[in-house]
Amino acid sequence: MRRIALALFVALFVLTAAAAPRTASAAPLDELNRFVGTWQSQGTFVETPYHAAGAATATTTCAWSVDGAFMICQQSVTINGTHDNELGIYTYDPATSSYRFYVVRPSQTTSETIAIAGNTIAYPYSFDDNGKAVTIRTLNIWQSADLYNWRTEYSADGGATWTLMASGTSQRR
């Protein structure tokens, strides 16, 4: 009887361990936990060739998808008095070991590979401006679990120099 109980315990332990998520595969997605909740953002754009000067505010609410594979963020943004709604979707692709960020707007959908390194997340976006390659990046730099500073910059020289476009803060409510 004691052997059967021990065998059942070992079998139960093995089955439970096999069903539990693996730390190695869960760790990259855990990086996205920092977004859970509702965030209030404010900032200021400066005049550049790629954006007009003005104020920006946003409310962003993020939560995990039911299957835990996607961090889904609903965002309401006002820039220079113009309001927009968008949906942001974060995920991790284990096949390429990369984070992806998708933005869905009524008029457009974009997708970028983002970089997460410690307390900083970098969102790059590149485009052609009359034959000149331009990169815009937004950096989110966490000051604490509930506060990060953001800044948006552009480079027209392959990243050798960056010019400020906007900056501000985001705080979890």
C-alpha cells in the first residue's frame, strides 16, 4: 500500500511538473507584465520636419489575452487637440527570440520589432523621406514599477545623431 501511495505521489509530481509552464519560455513574456494596468501619459512635441509642436496626452489600459500570449493595450490619444484611438499588441516570438509590437488604428496597421533591455524598451520605425532614410525611435525608460519617462527622437544619419521630437511621462493609476 505504501509503495502504491509513493508511486501515485511520484506520478502526480511528474505530471504536475510536465504541465507547469517552463521558466525559460515564460521569462520573455514576463517582461511584458510591466504594462498591466491603466496608464496616464502626458508630454510635449517640439517642432521638427516630421511632427508639429504641441501637447500630447493618453490613457492606456493593458491586460493579458485569455491565453497569455499577447499583452493587449487600448489607447486613447490626443495630440495637438486631435483625438485618436488605437490598439497596441505586444508578443514574443520564441522562434526569432524577438518582441513584436503591433498598432491597429482605424486607418492603418503597423508592426515593428522592439528591443527590451533592462528598464528600457525601444520602439524603432524607419521610412524614406525623398530618398533619405529616416529612423524614429521612442524610448520608454522605467523609473519605478509605476512610472516611466518616454522620449521620441529621429535620426537622418543612420543613428549617429538623434534629435528630440517629443518627451513626457507615463504613470500607472
